Amino acid sequence: MQSHQVIEAFKAAMQESGIEPPPDLVADGVLHRYHISGHKPGSLNGAYLLHLDGYKPAGYAENFKTGVKITWKSDGQLKPTTEAERSQQEARKQQNEQRQQEKQQRAALQAGKLWAQAKEITERDDHPYLIQKGVDANGLRLLPAWIKRINQDGEWRNLVVKNVLIVPLVDIHGKLHNLQAIFPNIDPTLGRDKDFLPGGRMGGLFHCIGQPTAEKIICEGYSTGASLYKATGLQTFCAMSAGNLLAVAQLVRKHRPTAKIVIAADNDEKTAGNPGLKAAKVAALAVGGLLAVPPMAGDFNDYAASFAGEAEA
């Protein structure tokens, strides 16, 4: 197979699975996020990675809104390329990696500036999200305004969301790389109540709640982690997504080889394939950890809220 045939086969596999491929799909072995037509302006709900290394090209694609995810391997072998073609492929790959690193560096600088501007908060009443979820701030800060550049009807403009919680996302050494923004309400333009810095690194980053303990919990979202920490007092790592659970779990295991690790799953039983539970199982198995699953659809914050409702009744 030629490289263009591999790309077309991968795009066909995406379409068959219900994932709209991007028009400019490239096979460079780098993770790409892209906009899916029909979704809210500025959203990047599509992701893919396709590499041509070796004789069996392979890839991954995901629609974060629907939860549909595929891993793909080519049925045919990649036809050996000439030395000139290999040089061109390697040059393109290096250029893409360099661009990605530059975007991540810019996002990290922006994260630092915004974090310095933000106000420290300690009370739950400081933000509607904390009240709604029934959780504490745990190191979050409050930003007066979150500015996002979006393309709407073919024109670029600034979207401003006020009174935004920001969650610091750090690496295993505590270095800040990215921020998650949590809005007071769902923004009608974006169609969601959360955002990240564009181009920012995500893999292997987390928000940590609590001081080191012998037993550690790894989960997806912030409110889930805050609920688990409140209930257990155990150090909790919020990986932000199902797809990042494995990377965070492996980092924690590497740096704390004797720790008891619990992977707290999101029970996405209402989503095809239950991606939250599936990813949590993979992470738990990879690090020799335990698996905790809410006995109802949703996450552990939803589970905690169900008990709060009973208490009020």
C-alpha cells in the first residue's frame, strides 16, 4: 500500500465507526485535535493519530462528544519507500513535532500568567460550580474572565466568559503546563461548561488534591476527585479524561512504586462501550491497582450527590 491509500483506509474506518474524519488528515504519528462539523464553534471534539512506521500502519481516533473510539491497523503492508520519500516523511514528522512543542510551550506560558492573575479561593460559596457539585476548592483559583479565540460564521472573534474557576494541570514534578477552565454555566456558544488552553499539553498531566498518602486514588474529573478526597482523605489525582488515566497511573506507579493505587472509574454505562470503565480497567491492570466503580451510572460525584439528596429528603 502507498501512504495515501493508508490514509484513505483509515478515514474510511473512522467514517464506518461514526467518527467524521478531518479534511486534512496527516499520518505523522502525532496526536491531532480537530473540529467536527455541526458541533459548537471552537470545539475540538475529534482526535486522531496515524503513523506509518514499520510495515503495518496503525492509528487511533475518537469523538469525545459521543464517546466513540477506535484503534485501527492496516490490513496491508506499507510499500517500501525510497530514501527521498523517507527523508521527506521524517522531515514532516519533525516539523509537526516541533510545532506541537511550540504550541505547548506557549500554552504553558499563558497558563503561568493566568494563574498568577487568578484569585485564591477557599470557600465553596465563591463559585456556582462548587455549590452545585457540593465540593471544596482544593487549590483552585478564580479568574475574572476567560478569553477564547473562536471562528464563528467565517470570522474570528474573542469569546469572553466571566467568573471562571481554573484548575492547574501539572506534571509529576509539579510544573504547570495547562489549565482547565470551569464556567459558572454552560456557554451557549461553545455548548459546554469547561475548556482548556488551546494547544496545551494534556498527556500525563493532572490536578493533585491532598498530601502524600500510602494509598492513592486516580480518577477523571475535578468534582469526582474532590468528592473522593472528601470521603477518604487519600491523595487524589484528577487526570481530566478517561484517555489520560493510564498515563497518570503509570507516572504515579513509576515515582511511587510501593503505593497502593485505586483507579476510580466513571461508570459511562449510558454511553456505547462504557469508555470510562474500559479505560479505568486498562489503567488498573497496567499498574497492578484496584478498580472502584460507582454502583450507578455516572461518576463518584454523582454517587455522592445521591446520598446528599437522601439526607435532605
